Amino acid sequence: MKVSKLVLSFLLSVSLFTQVLSAQIASTDSILGQSVSESSKDKLVQMISREDVSKRFQELGVDSKIIEARVASMTDEEASKIAYHIDTLPAGADAGMSIIGAIVFVFIVLLITDIVGVTKVFSFTKPINN
Amino acid sequence: MIISSGCAPKNPLPANNNYSSYKIDVPFVSPRSELCASTSIEMVSSYWKSITAYSPLLTLAELDERTLIPAKGGTLQIELIAAARADGLLVYPLEATFDALFSELSEHHPVIVLLNRSYSWYPLWHYAPITGYDAKAQTILMHFADTPNEAVPIGTFAALWERSGNWGVVLLPPGQLPASATPEKFLRSAYDLEKTGMTNEAIIAYKSALTRWSDDIPTLFALGNAYYNSHQISSAERVYREILLIDFKNPFALNNLADILCRTGRSDEALKLLEQIETDDIQMQSIIKATREEIDKGCAPFQ
């Protein structure tokens, strides 16, 4: 993560400023048992994880015009979950496998079962136990 | 081994269950490659549009560009949730049980579920809205890919659903309440709307929660704060006072009401409120200290 010192100090000053403005109001987070007033460090970490998400989205081919709106529509917790786990989270796609995909898939399954020795579909395979 | 694991899936419902048949008229939208999340949101949002005053904030094309990650060829659960919120809907995470699912269906709330159509070692993830249940045939009805109201045997459905950890969400206009909601989980969903800039929708959701749980202090407090943050100060004051009628020592309401009183030229009353607060919470104590200092200095009036 490359963030220039200037940007860092700007973000810090912004987050400190907003914190001072709202210090005397207990936020809804406080009654939900979440941390009341986040430290400026927490806020910085959250901004950086949003930045991380934007960057990963760009790498994964998301149109850069819409990235900002997409990240802005996430809560802090959601953005940091994506920042940390994007490679392992499931992505719901659509219809099932294509016919070609299914044929290749069946071929591989039968190839493996041939090699293991529970089927004998292909003439070019030899079970590993023999 | 592979053949033996291919036995027919069992019916997961208890033998003496009394789930009845439901059919929800969810408009069908044809599937497009890789866009089942966006399509699912569109189907549910057009359902709500057809029976309530709700009007979607995003077009199908906007939902598409907010949900697809091209290199993954699909949509993350979090982004389905975030896009639905941006469309003006409240997203309630369904408790991972058939009881919760059927109680939503019984109130005609379509539920979007995540299914794995294959095994965990070769996952084929798919989002689809559930549109009903046929108790006689024991099938779940869902707009599955290109088939409207496809009847999926309950055992097959249970097997596919279990592979996502029974993940599902109820999407509702903010004036509606999920059948299976608890006050705290609903409040979190409504507060997520507020945190992502949908303050008006959040206020509607807090108010509808209060129609069911009228004395719920966290919900009242969230409503007061949402009014405060959107500069509806007299409404905020009224709600904080309502909390004190239920719990006259509530430190959150006392503090925030004191802030309003001080900023509207009633510092004496504000100080009296602060004196009533008893709290061990360190963060709360520091907020109260800040409010007290503010009062001593003279509070800045609202803009």
C-alpha cells in the first residue's frame, strides 16, 4: 500500500477534526455495543481498507468509473471483510456448467476413477495398484 | 465411493411440520450470464414495486455494474447486500433455518438464497429468489436460472442450500418488517442503511420497527440520532425524551438531550440532566466530560 505522507497526514487531520466535532454526542454504535468514538488510527485503517478494495476491484476488471460508488455503499465492516477475504469469498454466478465444461468434467472424473482402479473406461489408463 | 454418495437427498423438514403452501407473484427476469445477483435483486425489487409504494432507485443496468466482478465471473454476497441497499431496500440477513425461511414465505416476503449447485470441491455458486413452497409436492419454488417458479424437491434444495451455510437475505422496502426479525438484528440492518448514506430510508425503517417494538430503547436512540444527524433537532429532542420516559437514567439519551438543550440556550436544564448520569463505561464517561466542557464553554448553536 503506497500512500504518500502528505495524503496520510491529510486523512489524519480530517479524521481528528470530525472526531472533535462529534465528541459530545453518543453515536448509535455506542448503544449497539460497538466502539463509541473510533480512534483516528481505526479510521485510518478503515480508509486504507477501502483503498485496498478499490485497488483489487480495478485488478479484477471492475469499471473504474463505478468503483467509488460501489465501495461507498459498503459499511466499514463490509469493506474490511472484502479487503481481507476477497480471494476466498464465494461469487454467485449464474446458470450451471456449459455442455463442453460438463463433458470435460466427466472425462476427468472417469480418468481419475480409472487411475484409482474403480472404473475401466479408457484403454489408455492403468490402475495405480496394478 | 462416488456412486454410493449419490443417494437421493433426504427431506430435511420434520415429519410433522405444518408448513403450508405459498406462492408469491415475483416478476421473472431472464437470466444473463454472470449476473444472477443483479437479476435476483431486480426480481425482488419489482415485486415490491408492484405491491407497495416503493420505487427502486437503480435501473437493472446500474445494478449490473454495481455487482459484477468480471475476473470472478460473479457477485460477492456483500456486494449483493450493498447494491440492494443502494436500490433503497433494507437487507435483513435470514437466520439459517427452514423455520425462518418459511415464516418469511408465509408473509409473502421473497428470500434470495445462495446455493452451491455442485460440490464444495467444484463450487458452482448461484443466487436465486424463492417464490413459494408446494406442501403437497414438497417442492421449493424458485426463479432458478431460465425457469420461472421451478419446483425443486425440498431434499435437493436443502443439499444445495446447506453448502452455502444456508445463506439468505430478505430484501424489503424500509416500511416493511421481516417476519423473522429480532429487534437488535433489524436495528443493525436499518443502521447499515444510515451508515451508507440512506438516512431517509433508515428513519422509515426505525419508525416501522417501533410499530412492532414500541419500547425498544436502542431503536428509539438510533431514530433520535438519525434525526439529530439530519438536522431535525426538535424531532430528535422528542425521541430522546421518549427514551427517558421509559428509562429515566439512560446515559445515552441524557447526554444527547443535554447537548441539544445546551445548543438551544437551555444550559441549566442540560447540566441537571448530566448530573443524573451514572455510568461505568469509560468511553461514555469521556463523552459526558466533553459535553460538560462544552456547556461550560457555551455551546455552539445549531447552524
